[in-house]
Amino acid sequence: METFVDDKKNISIKARSIVIGKNVQFGNNIKVTIKGDFALGDFSRLGGDCQIFGNNVKFGAHLFNSSGLRIGGGGRQHPSANFEIGDRCTIHNNFINVCEPVKIGNDVGLSPDTSIMTHGYWLSVLEGYPATFSGVSIGDGVIVGYRSLIMMGVSIADYCVVGAQSVVTKSLKEKGIYAGSPAKFIKEIVPLNSDQREEKVNHIISEYYKIAEYHNIYQKLKLDYPWIYFKDFAFNVETFEYHGTEDDETDDLRDYIRKWGIRIYTERPFVAKFTF
């Protein structure tokens, strides 16, 4: 077994193997005890008050976890107690049961107080009571709304939106917006045309100027759609390509743009740098 300990932050990680990427940030009060392998990708943040138990646990690159994450629960001592999440994901104070495997794709968001269950039982199955043990898979680009519950055996297709306080009891097989208890299809997701896209970006920029002034940033942007140029930094709002020199002010714009789902990831972390 390998160990990673930071007494100052009250961090203890124990696993068969530990791989921690570059430029990783940790909060305080983190306990990880797993039998298999643990990995945390480059440029990731694992927030405070975190408890992780199970067999194998793998976080991709550019993870952002605020705080309060719990992975484990009943069945966490089983060989199937595996958790894997892809790159550029955001998770919060979620409870994720790993009695059976949980696999989450890239660019996924789990809103605060969202839970994932992989088992359910109580009284004896010999008396006819139910018992279900089945893993959960979530595709790329999925957002799960505040206080939602994903039940055992569910598979969520790529690029689904799950509304707040939904209970997903059956697999969501096609891209779309779903909500309710149980979650049901609400409507399709229809991309904007080229004129609508440029109009939307102009609106986003106009809204950003209000934030920039509040942060004492007075540099002007240049839009040459789909590129936005700001100081010595530029990025493409469709392909998410970027180039140039970054600083605190370009970070501020980049992180604001992210709030509109235009998710530009660089080697600089998402951190609130403007304090008062």
C-alpha cells in the first residue's frame, strides 16, 4: 500500500497505488482509503471535508470539486466498488454509492446535493421484497441538476440535461432535457444557427463588461467570431482552442465565459483571484 499524508491539511490517502497529477489542489480534511488504485488528474482540485472509500477510484484532469464529496456507502468493501470520472468535470457535496461500478464521462456536472445509488434492499427477498444491485453510467456533457437522485442501473446518454430535484429511475437513452420524479423527457436541445450564435456571444460580452468594471478591469475585448481577443490572449468559442499569454485578468474573462458553458481549459486553475 502507498500513502500520501499532509498533516497540516489533515489529508490521508491510502491505496495500492497513488497517482497525483501536476498542479493539483487539495482542501482540508480529506480521507481516502481504498484497496485498489487511486488517481487524480492534472490541474484538479479535490475540496475539503471529503471521504472516499472503495476499490479503484480515478478522477480525470481538470476536476473541480468544491467540498463535501462522499464516495463509498454500503458495499464499498466489494471488488466491484469502482468509481471513474473523466476530464473537465465539476462535482460538489455529492454522495456516490459504489456498491456497483459508477462510470462518468467527460465534461459532466453534478450539482450540489445530487446523489447516485447503486443498490437498494431492506427486508428479505425470500418474502418477496425487492433487492437491486446495479451500476450507473453517465455519458459525456451531462449536467445533473440540484438535489437530483440517480438510481441503480441507470444509464444517461451523452449531452443530457437533468432538471433540479429530479429522480432518474430509468435510463435516458437520447440527448435532451429531462425533469421530474420520475424524470421524463421535456424537450429537445436545438443548436443555434450562425447568426444566433454571434448574437449570443455579443450579449455575453456586454454582460461581462459589468463584471469587469466591478473587478476594476477596463480592457476592451475584440470579437472576430468565433474568436474573442482580450489583451494578449485569444480563444475560440466553438472549438475551445486558445493561444497567447494569460494573467489574472484573462482568467477572469475565461472563468466568466465558462458560466455560459463555453468551457475553456488552460493550465491555469479556476480560482477567484479578485478579492476585496
